[in-house]
Amino acid sequence: MLSIKDLHVSVEEKPILNGLTLDVKPGEIHAIMGPNGSGKSTLAHVLSGRAGYTVNSGSAHYKGLNLLEMAPEIRAREGLFLAFQYPIEIPGVNNTSFLKKALNEIRKHRGEEELDAIDFLGLIKKQMALVEMKEDLLRRPVNQGFSGGEKKRNEILQMAVLNPTLAILDETDSGLDIDALRIVAGGVNKLRSESNAFVVITHYQRLLDYIVPDFVHVLSNGRIIKSGTKELALELEERGYDWLLEKTETPS
Amino acid sequence: MTETVNNFQDWIKDQVHSKAESSFALSAELRKASLAVLNSARFPTRKDEEWRNTPLNELLTRTIGPASEAPVDLPLLEKLKQAIPNAQHLVFVNGVFDSKLSVDLATEIPAGLSVKQMSTLPSESLQRAEASINRSKLTDDNIFQHITRGLSNSGLFIELDQNIEIEQPLQILYLSSSNDSVSISHPLNIIHLGQNSRLKIVQQYASPAGVQAVTIPADTIQLDEGADLELYKIGLESESTDHISNTTVQIARSAVLKAHQYLLGSRLTRSNLEVIFDGPGGEAILRGIYLGDDSQHLDIRTYMDHANPQCRSDQHFRGIMNGQSRGVFNGMVLVRKHAQQTDAQQSNKNLLLSRDARVDTKPQLEIFADDVKCTHGATVGELDDDALFYLQSRGISQADAALMLTRAFSAEITEEIQLESLRDYIQNEITSRLDKIRVDHV
Ligand SMILES: Nc1ncnc2c1ncn2[C@@H]1O[C@H](COP(=O)(O)OP(=O)(O)OP(=O)(O)O)[C@@H](O)[C@H]1O
Ligand SMILES: [Mg+2]
């Protein structure tokens, strides 16, 4: 589904990703962990098409398509979803009409009929219950004045409504209280199927108690320096990253 | 040296000295002063501080034709009326009140409200009307005000009795038509709200595409103690129209003005709005949007004279400029020495959609009192890249995302329009203009 090969990416001449390779198959959940500044969000942004990154070499294919050549909105319509580490506040754009527009763009792209206001409302009400989000947040501008946790729930609500094939969750668990964490994880587990996949970026092993990953990768200095299973996360929790970093040379 | 040909000015001189029989909005006595100003008139240039950012050269060299006989665009009129279908409609054609296209002033105006043509007022009513003008201190003493006062042949005197609240808005529609030459209009209205009365007025200026026109309206408004006026000005004139308006509002003790302006049309608009707090506790809430494309010039000037204590003025204007258009916001808040506990807010935000668009913003504060709360701020920026990306990352195209963000930028102002149908109408007008901008760019 997603195949990243030896990806080198820089920002303003500064190399951030230094030969990253990752393969994600349908039905899988991959967790990515790693120290602050190691390039996790950069990877998520490059995959979703944010401007400002230079791909120096390597490739990223999604469903056989050359991801790096696609406009961000086309990636989204093809089923890629990024839950932002820092969701953006958009004053004046109503949360519901934004999400309806997004869903209908995706449906149009898939050759499906657009949903009218009533059908959409039915769908969104159902998904809101899933993430236990307060209804008044729907009437507010996108993320504006939302608390940190409300913003993260809103990301998961969007994910639930847009029903992506590949979802990248960038520290969706950071800033969540334990109940919210359970709800967000519940949302992911509900959506989980044989045909879709998740890449979950996190600093905390506890999320992985709720969302059980098939693989855990450690990203350091723009490369995956170790991959393993769920047990790796437990080990990291106990020992930190130092023991891994010492064993690897940092590329110059 | 050759003298510059100044057709507009020549035309003004001709009018000042015209012996032709005609009726005027104001009395001979009041006109005399304005005609004297016009007679020795010097039109402002870019060297005059007050007009530094307003390019008048094209207007001043336009050749004004005879009064236009071209028919009114009735479908356009009908469309404009849809902004507030339930309003009392009052229609001006080329600056002259058209009683056939308007509601019947004698029979259809609700009790307590009086709407009369200026030129037919009995002398006692005219005196009452002109008392408002005499009280106006006219700080922005510009020649265009005198054109309207000296030459206007038509206008309305709108009086509302004390303690009367009128729910149904008055919609005043100003249409221009022209054949081959430039038509001019200079309607003059005087509006007086009695104590604790309430009124809503929507003024719409429009002309079909291609019409060449100059519009120089003036309104003098007096709000007595506790009165409340909701006033909307909507500019939808053709790309060959120059529009210079002057509105003066005097606010007595505890009276409230809510004034919105939406400048969406014309080649050049300069809108002067002057508010004088005549008594303590008055309130003026000013909102507005100027949305320009191509080589439009849209210019808002406000002047808040806090001449009394405990008054509140709250201004929020937003500009959206595309093409080579230019927007100007020039706002002055004057807080006089004894105007203690003044609360004056002033905000101007601008969005540039193209490289060649430009905005000059100048919020100004002059404070002579010491116990006041005043803020002012201005920004000029582009669409937020992070917000654009966020929308795109959800499947929305870049063009649609830009449209959504721009509309949202304007919606923060238009949401404050209290008349629901008018709010929808303005938001649709803005959206259709933004849609066109988008199509142009693809
Ligand atoms: N626009 C930019 N300009 C300069 N440096 C940048 C830019 N964006 C990211 N970086 C740098 O790239 C590195 C990787 O950043 P990134 O946000 O991908 O880290 P991360 O692994 O997500 O960290 P965290 O765990 O703190 O979220 C950091 O050193 C960061 O400062
Ligand atoms: Mg990050």
C-alpha cells in the first residue's frame, strides 16, 4: 500500500530525512517512535504533500501511484489522511461545512454521489458519538478555540468521516487525558480493517496498549534505525533511546 | 504653459452660474455658501494630505453629459430589491427621486415615519431639515460635499417621531443609466430620528455594466437621545462609475449608530463617514468590507469625533484586493479633552490576493483626554499557507481552499449584518465576485 524507498528530504538546505525506507501493507498498523526532532512529522508532511520540503532522492509510492508527484488534495482523495500533530485553527470556516465539502470532494473523486445536508448530518452524528465529541464543536469554526484534546478528537472525527485507506496519526495521543486516549484509540480500532492501514507516530508506549501495532519502528536522525514488534515499544519505554543511538553511526 | 483641461471642474462652474430654472434640495440661503466655495474651487490633488491616496485625476477630466434619458434597468432594480424583499423601496434614477418606482410617500409610509422629497418641502419643514446640516461641524470639509449641497436637485427628508420603532427597513436604491456620455447624480438626504426611536436604512448604489456615471451623494443624519439607527451602504456600481460620498452622523446622548459599508463595485469609491458624539454615552459601531479587482480604487475614510464623555466607537473594516486594485483605509479617532471614559476600538485587516494589489492603511488616534480605552491595529497579509494546506490535506482543491479562506475572512464582518436576507445577499455578492476571481486565475 505504501512503499518508501531510501527517501532523502531536506528543508531549507538542511537534511532531515536521510535514507528512510518503510513498507506498509493493507491491514497493518505501524508505530513510529523516536526522539524529538528526528523527522517523524517531516515524514508525515512529505507524505501528505506539504510545500517547503525538497526531496533529494528516493521514492514514495502509494497504491502504486507516485505519491511525491501528486497534489495534496489528490493524495487525500485517493484515501491518504494525516491527523496533524498541531491541527490548524481556521477562523470563519464552519467545521461542519468544511467536513462536508471534504467528504464530497473525496466521494466525487471515487465516482460516488455527493451527500446532501441531511445524509451528511446523519453520518456525522454517528461518527461524533464514536469519538464522544460535543455537538457544539460542529457549529464552531474549524478548531478555533478548541482545547488541545478537542482538536485531537476533531482530527479523529474527520478521519472517521473521510474513512481513509491509509491514515497517519502524528502524536494524536499527546495532550490527551486517559479517557480521551481510550476514545481516540477506540475510534481507530473501529475503523481498522483488512483493507486499510495506519501509521501511528507516538512517544508513548501506553497508546500501543490500546492500538496494538504489528510493527514498531524507531526513527532517529531521519532514518529507521530499528524495527521490531510491540515488545520493542516496551523495551524503549524502559531503556529510552540511548542504547540504540550508541550502536548507530550518525550520517554526516 | 498650457492650462490643463478640467472638464469636470468646468461643468461645476457652469452649474454654479447657471440661470436655468430648476428646483433644488436645499434653500437658496444654504446653497449660497456652498456655491461660493464651488466658485473659487480648487479640487484637491495628491499634495493635499486628506486626498493623498485618492486618485482624482480621471474623475476630474471626465466630460459630464446632459441629464441621461436612458431607460432604467428594471431587471437590475428587481434584483436589487431582493436584498430585502420586505422593505419599503425608495428609488432614485440618476440622482433624482422616482416616485413611480417607489412606494407612495403619502399613503404607504407607516405612522410616525415621514419621508418627503426635499424639493417639495414646505418652508417650515425645510427649516427643520436644514437645522441638522447647520449643526454639522463638517470636519472633512471637502468640495464634493459642497457639490451636493450647492447643486443637488433631489433628495429625501426622513423624519421619525420619538418613541417609534419601525421594523420594516427602508431600502433606498440609487440607479444610474447613461447613453454615450457620463451622467452625474448628487442626491442629498437628511435623516432625523427622534428620541428613543429606531430605524433601519439600506442604501444601495448600482448601475449596469458599461454605464458611465459620477455619483456624489451626501447624507446628514441626526440621532436624538436614545435613538437607534442601523445603516447599510452597498456599492455595486459599474466599472465606469466614480463615487464620492459624504455621510455625517450626529449622535446625541445614549443614541446608537450601527453603520455597515460594503464596497464591491465602481472604478473609484471614496466613502467619507463622519460621526460626532454630541452627548455622553453614545455608541457607534462601524463595519465594512472593500473588495476590489482589476484597477478598482476603494477608499474608506472615517472620522470619529469623541466630543463627549463615555462614548464608544468600535470600527472594524476589512479589505480584499485582487488584480491591480488598491484599497485605502484611513480612520481618525479624535478624543477631545473632556471626553473621559471614551472607549474607541479601531481595526483594519487586509488580504492581498495578487502581487499587484495594494493597500494603504492608516488608523489614527488623537487623544487629549487621560482616562480612555483606545486600541487600533492594522494588518496587510496573504492567505495563510498552513490553513490552505490543512484544507487541501482533506481533499479540497487549492482554488476552493483559497475561496473558502477568503470568504471566511469576509464572513467575520458580514455575520454581523442583522437583517438576514441582506446578510445572505451580501455574502452571495461577495462569493460570486470571489468565484470570478478564481475563474480568472485558473
Ligand atoms: N521548516 C523548517 N525549517 C527548518 N527546520 C525544520 C523545519 N521543519 C522541520 N525542521 C527541523 O527538522 C527536524 C525534524 O523535525 P520534525 O518536526 O520532523 O521532528 P519530529 O520527529 O516530529 O519531532 P517531535 O517529536 O518533537 O514532534 C527538526 O530539527 C526541526 O527543527
Ligand atoms: Mg513531530
